[in-house]
Amino acid sequence: MDQTRLRELEDQCIQECAPPCAAHCPVHVDVRALTSAIATGDFQTAFKTLYKTVPFPEIIARTCNQPCQAACYRKSVGGDIQVAALELACIQRYDHLITKPMLLPQKDARVLIIGGGLSGLTAAFELVKKGYQVALYERENRLGGRLWSYNEDQLHGEVIHREIERIIDLGIEVHFNTELTPASVSSLQFDACYLGTGAGASNPFNLLTNPNHSLQVNTDTFQTSQANVFAGGSLLRPPSTIFSVSDGRRAAISIDRFLQNVSLTASRVNEGAYNTRLITNISKVDSVEIVPPAPTGYSVADAIAEANRCLQCDCMECVKVCEYLKHYGSYPRKYVREIYNNLSIIMRTRTSNKMINSCTLCGLCEEVCPTDLNMGVVNNEVRQTMVKTGKMPPSAHDFALRDMAFSNDARVALNLTADGSETCDYLFFPGCQLSASNPEYIPKLYQSLASVLPKLGVMLRCCGAPADWSGEQELFAQTMLEFKTQWLALGKPKLVLACTSCLRMFSTALPEIETLSAWQVFEAHTLFPASRQYSRSLAIHDPCTSRYVDKWQDAVRTGLDAMGITHHELEMSRDLTECCGYGGVAWLAHPELVQDILKRRASEDEADYLTYCVMCRDLLAGQGKPTLHLLDLIFGENLDQLARRKGPDYSQRHENRLRAKEKMIKLITGKEHPMTESYERYTLLLTPEMRVTLEERLILVEDVQKVIEFAETSGESFKNQQTGHTLAFFKPNLITYWVEFSREGDAWRVHNAYSHRMELEGRAS
């Protein structure tokens, strides 16, 4: 990920974009912060928020035409927020907090302000704060311009005098009853000038006008055709007090830059009113009617009630539906920056590795994101980069990759055709996890498919998903090449799948292979049982890898109808379905987070669940959520018990894959094919507690057996004379396994086991 890619991804996240009220306000009053403070009764903080951007808070609160309201998302669900009335509620209680702003040391430059309306006064205020000498010329005998045209019930003269006086007291030189002409202005000494004279006023500079008789002014910088003269306010636009303040402020920025001889245009994006990119989902927002203010203004209680109507607009759609994004307490824009910084670290600890590896890569964030930002794609891309550059710790995904290697090992992998011929028309690929969880269903499913599909072969192995999820692209490519080589040798058969993760891998890496699901075959050939009974309505949990795979999703629902199973949709289903936590090897990187993901998903509906991903079934059932796999309904007995059964542990999953191969060889060839390794002769005695310990520490039974075999055959071990226990180690790959055991007759009792990554410089016996 380079800087350009970083910027693209950061920009795709709109969470930090301004809410529409602030964006459409030309001075960007932080309405969200203001209402948030009022909602808690903190009027003081709310007032400070207002005064930070508005030098004439009460004048604006009483006269603003409130462009913020037209953009308010609350408008269609109860009415727009009464921003001006809330501002006035703060002012009436805390305007005494206004203090004289800090002024910079005085500069030599002198700025001329022509016109004492809000636009000119604001420009004068901003420039005198920056240390410029400011002289203001007004043709009338008072300042305020159009402000005096308001009805006193709306804007009393005392308010105008009070708020303007605070500005003038900063040291602004004021000249009343002075209308400058081209002759008189030429006699004045100034370095820059701001015209805020209002429409119809005389032009003391004789500036060129266009055919419409309006000043030639750059509306971004307010610079006129005379470089040191700037103009704004109602001279350029219909009268509006809030836009006059905005023009005066923006013109002051330009004047300051002009006098410092720097760019007038650089870094001035989104000055003034603009359309924000922020989108807030209001589809589930309840309508709450406006709390109208009394003639004298809001009471404390009413102001708090009205402020609480504010939606506090943000996006956060992805965070709302993703436990992973929620867990780290922020949102994608910040995560992308954190990931980039993590990649840039050379010597220090990469503290974001766990975050990068905890994403399930499910893609739900993209589905709900208004700009289609997919943090799964980002994290997978970063994992690939870390692997290529040697920044990914081998321990991060070692267990998952060894599990994949086991599935593709000659002991477990299988490639058979039905009649012993070299090719087949269809190839049944159940996936490694279905074989690991339910080896008894593999031959049954094969027989059902073979009854309607001619020349059906079978292949048992892993599709390579763990390698792809781990960022091991070379290993993934190698796995795909091995599969494709065998597929070509089989005559390019159509692939019949039972796992949507396998579908995603093959569709992405080998799009030339035609695929269909076992459920589509059952649907097309009416293979679903005519009638099945279950005690409750089932809620359908679609696997996250089935997202956008409508044919699979539809076939499952058709099958449930055909079997007479009552079912309903989860709120988050089909393209909006949530991950169970298995995807992306998240279960290995952050098991605690996966538990939170499972709890969230399991609590979404009180019904028992039905899924067609065996890992979803096993994980949800392990969380205590009764869950059936589709094959349970098709082939299983005692469904209530099947829905509550725990999935096999890691060691049992390895054993089950071996048994699945044996069953398929016997089914197709009629021959027994027992498979044993030398270490399997060591019978282990394991308490339930020890099995849990092994599972938590990712230690397989076969790992323990290999340690004991190594100790028994090599004699390399440690004997504890007090306990009689033997301590031995074995390092078959990256990991060193240690086991504490003792012999009991023809078996070995395991007392403890652990693993680590370190080299032993010497050995003792």
C-alpha cells in the first residue's frame, strides 16, 4: 500500500465528512456538537461552540435564514431541527462568557474596509485579530447596514449596538458619514481593501463591470480585477446575514494571504456552503415532532427536548453491523491509516498485526457502505504485502495452513472417478470442512448426486481458502494449480460444490470452471425428501461467502419448502448476512472477538438456525445456539439432538477427514482402505479438561502422539523423579511441542502440553 492507495482508501470512507447542517452553513457552525451539548443540559459548552465560528451570535441567531434546515436529515421524520432557536437559548443564558479575543502583534500593513454592514464588520474583525491596521469607512452615521431594517421584535437595536461595539473595541478605526469616491480613495494609504458596500452602492475604484453591471469578482477568493481590492456580501449575492459573515471571513483570509504574498487558492476546499458526502441512514429513524419555542424562547426542558431530536448525523453503517470494526473503537478511515503506519514500521513492534488478521474478510462492510469500501479487501491486500515483505509473523496463520496442508496430503486427499475411467462429466467437491465435521454425510450426498448426474467423480481436498485468507498468494496459486492440473486430467468436469467458500475460491482463481451447488442439483431433480418434521420454525443463516450467490440461496429455500420445513429470514440475511467468525482465519487471530461475533449473530433471532455451511453450524452450535445444517434435514435422524450437538475438536476433524476418505474409497471401489501412521499406535488417555486445554492451545492429538513417539524411539526426554512423569519435545515444523506424560499399561496419560517457537541449542536425555 503506497501513499496514493492510502489516500484513495481514506477518501472512500465518508465518516469524517461534515454533517449536512454544518456543510450547508456557510460559516460551518458545528450544529452536531451544539445540539449534543444542549441535549445533556450543557448550554455553556453549546454557546462556546457557536461563538467559535460566529462573531455576532445573537444577531445571527435572530436573523439567519438557516440554510442548515433545508439539508437536515430529520426534516422528513418529524421536521428539521430548530437550530436558530437553540442557538438563542444558549445566548440568553451564556453570552456573558464572551471575552476579548487574543490579537496578534500589530503589522505595518493597513487594510481599508468600505461598508459597515455584517460583511465588512466580519472582515474587519478577522483582520484586526491577525494584527493588521484596519480602517472602516461607513457612509451612514451608524454601523450595521441592513440589520436596521429588521423589526425590533426580531432584532432589537440594543442587540445590534452591543454586538458591533465588541468588534469595534478591538481597535478598529471607524469613519462615519463618509462615502468614498474614486478621488478620495486614491488619497488614502492602504495595502488592501475590502468592499462590503452592498448592492447599488457606488464603486470608488471604477472597477470594470461585465454586461450585467456587476463587479468582476472571483467568487472563490473574492479578489476583484484590481488585485489588492476584494469584495463580498450583498454586493455579490441576495442579502443574507449568515452569508455576509461568511464572505467577510473568507475575504479576510484572501487579504491576509495576498499581503503575505502566498497562494490565494491553496488548501481552501469546502470553504463556504457546500454539499457534503456524508450519508446518514434514516430508514429506521422514528418520527419525532418539533418542539416549538415559546415567544420568549426555549425553556431549558424544551431546548433539551428539541436538541435530543438531532440525529447526530454520521455514517458508521459498517461499524453498526460488524463486530470487528466495532471492537477496535473507530471506523475505516482511521483503520486504513493505522494499517498503513503498521506497514511502514521497520524496527518497532507492529501493534496492528492482530487487528489486520482479525477481519473475517466477509465483505458485509462493502454491502452497507455508501461508497463500497471493503475493509476485507484492504486487510487481505495488506496481509499479502506483509507476507511478501517478510513482515507477517509465521505464527499468525501457521495452524490454519498446517490444517490445509493436512487436507491436501496424500493420506487425506482423494481423486476418484465412478467407474475407474480417466475422466468424468461431473466432479463432487464437498470441501475439507464438511468432511471434517460430518464424514458420514459425504458418501450419502455422493450417492444422491450420482443418481441423477452421469459419470460423477469425487475429489477430497482443501480449496486453498486458508492460504488466500492468510495472504499467502504463492501458496494459494500453487494449490489452485494442483487442483487445475487434476481437473484438466479428469476432462474438465463440471464442479459440484457443497461449500460457498470453495465456490468463492474457484470463481475468483479459476473462473473458467463451471460450478453448481449440490442444492441446485437437489432442486432441479427433486431430490429433497418429501417431508421432514422439526419442532420449531427455522431462521435461515446464509454463509457470508454466499453473498450475491442467489442461485445457492434460492435453492436452499426451495428445498426447505419441499421438505415442509417452516422457516423465516433473519433480519440480516442473503446479501446482508453476517459472518460466523470463521472466515479470514479470524478465529485463529482473535478467538475472543469471534466469540463476540457469534454472540451477536446467535442473539439476532430466538428461533433455531438453519445453515448450509458446516463451520457456521459448528461455531453457532458451540455458542449454544441450536443450529442445523441442511444435510441434517436431508439425511439426519433425531434433529433436535443434531441441532444441539457440539462440533468436533481439531484433532477429531483430522480423524474425520481420514474416515471420509476411507468411506468414499469403499463406496466407489468396494475396497477397504485403512490408513494408519506409526505414531497412531500410541494410545492416549485424555481427560475432558485436557482435551479442552489442547483445543485452546491449538495442539492436535497427533502432535502429542508424535512427541511421545519421538521420546520413546530416540530416548530424548526428561524424567521427573518425584512425579514419575516424562517431559519430552518434538519439532516437526515451525513449532516445538512439549508434552508431560506417564505410561499406564499400554497407554500414555497426558498431564500437560504446550508449544512455542524457539530453537533448542542443546538436548538432554
